[in-house]
Amino acid sequence: MKLKSSEKKDNKNVELVIEVEAAELETAVNKAYNKNKNRIAVPGFRKGKAPRKIIERMYGKEIFLSDALDDILPDVLTYAAKETDFETVGYPSVSDVDLNDDNSTAVFTLLAALYPEVEIENYKGLTAPKPSVEVTDSEIDNEIASVRTRNARIEKADRPAKIGDIAVIDFEGFVDGVAFPGGKGENYELELGSGQFIPGFEDKVEGMAAGEERDLDLVFPEQYKEDLAGKPVIFKVKLVEVKEKSLPDLDDEFAKDVSEFDTFDEYKADIKAKLIETRQKDVDETFESILMEKIAESIDVDVPEAMIDEQFDNSMSTLTRQISAYGMQPDQYMRMLGTTPEVFKERMRDNSLKQVKVALALGKIAELEAIEISKEEIEEEYKEASEKYKMEIEKLKETVEEKDITRDLKLRKAAKIVIDNATVEEFKEDKSSREEKLSKEKPAKEKKLSKEKPAKEKKPSKEKTGKKKPALEKDKTDEEEEG
């Protein structure tokens, strides 16, 4: 295989002419013969036993040529992308294939997209808002309350159930007097006030005592499973047991139980420090994101479709891996977001275009700033990736090429130049609306910021893993899923 010529056709494309020599084409044709011979009937031979020359004489020499050319094409495209002096993106497309008179050699004419030319000037001195990081006492209290709740002791209560209790119940639901699938449960532990079941259910269980039975007249929400949406339902409920949460005192013993600190004051100070650290990271990432969008918008470039397609495929692969960890498929994820595959793909492609433009801008900045990457930096990157992905360095090097590591490091350094030379705009935040938002947040949804240890002598609640989800559980909204 050899590159016969490469010629720039315009500012966007280059034409590549690749010759596949006789020995290579012969190997591909023979492979095609072995692949297809069992499907070809030749008089006097059992299927799969007729020699190639006999089949070609009977059906024509071209019978295996099409498959052979298809089989060798990926190697031709890879070879072309590597051998040309032009910087191309994606894989070339085939515009023509010529065979010599005896079909012993083939010449592929390919068209490849050129790496776009980028001009950028004002990448230093950009401005973006960046709020100062503050943490209120109520935010610290919320985090501590979350930890306190998780470390509550669960105890039997000899009194009627109230909001906040765990009601152990037997229940069965009936629509038009007929029990429906998924509407029954035994010894089910339901936290009253959690909003886990359909509206009204938990409110009507409140006040029940152990051993008491009630019929709950309810209506399924309109936005529910199709066969039950909007229908009246009667749940026959028996309260088996009431359990209450006994919250630990907020003292030094609590701090020792849930953290590595000896005093509550030290523990509280650590919570504050970690909240500040987390919020500062979010602020820095947002600041960087705004700056990257600005440099992407500042370049006037015609991005090749091949680059957008490649970025889109990479983003989809990453997303698929992430959601598969939760047992989901892309179509399920789209339904959860309330979108269609067409709309989702359009959004993803828009985002892919932005990412490509950011990379193009940073690549140009790296060139203008003459950024170089040392062998030591590359080895350190391989080492960190090896530890992160639990993979031997040599195997990692077989998977990730050094040029890709070098490119990523250059882009990171270019981004740092943009960030270090940026100016922070004045940022004004409506503190009253922020406080209102925080007051509505449930402590249980706060991020864990401390190295929490289980409380001493804490009685674990019964495991629920493996239990079938009752049909009456309230369907989660997109917002709750994301939370």
C-alpha cells in the first residue's frame, strides 16, 4: 500500500490517492473467497469445496472483489490518515476506486476533511462573573442535621404514628373492588412524610396505632401509570408497628461517633471548611466554563462535520457508560428527561459543536504561546491515569497514544493561560432568594462533606434490598431523579 498523491482541493478538503498493491489485494480476495465459498454452488463439488479459480471461471473474476475491497477499506483509510502531510480530521470518504486491467491492483481516491484554520486574538483579559464564596450558619446546620438524621436510633414506639415515624404496614389496593398488580405489601417500612407513596396515603396512616386497620379512599394522580392514572382506589391498611427515630444529642460524643474529631466545635468547623471547599470548586468551574464559551464564540471557523460527529460519538459513549452503571439505557434516560431521541440528539450535537470549538480555540492558543510538553509530564499523566483506572501503565500506553496525552496537556495549559489572565466581573447575588432556596432544601439531599462514621450502638433498620417496588409509590419527577 502506498500514497501516490495528496492534493489540497480547497480550504476544507484534501484528495488522497492510495494504491493497494497486488499482494495485499490478493490476500483480501482470498479472505473473501474463504468467507463466501460455503454459499456458492458449483456442479461436481460439495458446497465449500470448489477451488477459487473454478468459481471465478464460472461466475467471473469480480465475484469476490467487492467483498475484498470492503474488507481492505478500513486499512486504506487508516493508512491515508497517517501518511498524508496534511493535518486531517476524522476518516476520509471514498470518491472513486479504479482497478487495473487484470484486477490485480486497486487505486482508491479519497477525500479527507482538513483541520480547520483558526484565528484568535483576544484570549487574554476576558471577563466573567465569579461570586465570593460564603457559607451561612443555616447551611452548616442543614449538613449536621442530615448527618444526625442518618445516625438516628430506630426504636419501637407504643403510641399512634406521626409524621417522621416509620410505619410498618400491611396493605393491599383495590380498583373497582379488584386487587391490582403491585398494590400489595407486607411488613413494609414507610417513613411518614417522605412523600414516597401517592398523595394522601401517608397522611391517612398518621394517627393509626399498632394493630389498627383502615380503608384509605384515594385517587391515583393523573400523571401516573396509564392503567391506573386518575382512578379511585381503596387501600386496606393494617399498621403492624410504629418505629420512631431517636436523634443523638449534638455534643462531643456525637462528633466522636460520626467523625475523626474529638469535639463538636472541631467537627462543625470541618463541616464549614468542606462546604467552602466544595462551593469554591463549583464557582471556579463555572468561571472557567464561561471563559471557555467566550473563546469558542470569539473564533470564526467552519467546523468539519467529521469533528462534530467524533465528539458526539465520544459524548454518547461516555453518557451510555455512566447511565448503564445505574442499570439504564439511553432511551430510558431520555424518557426520564421527558424528551425524544431527535431532540436529545440535536442538543447533544449542539453541545458537541461547542466542545469542538473550545478545543480548536485552545489548540490555537497553545500554538501562539509555543506551549511544549516534556517527557516527564507525559509519564506523570500516564502514571495518574494508571492509578485512576487501575490499569498497568504499559497496557494504558497501548490504548492511549502519546500524541493524545500531549494534546490534552497542551489544551489544559492553554486553558490555564486564559483563566490566569481573566478579570473577575462584579457579581451581585440576591441573598434573600438564596436563603429561601436553602430553607426549602431537605437536609437529606445535602452532599456528605465529612468522613462520617456510624454512630455507636446504632440499631440498623431492616434491609429493603430485593423488595419489589409497590405500584402505589409516587412516580419520581425529573428533578427528584437528578437530585
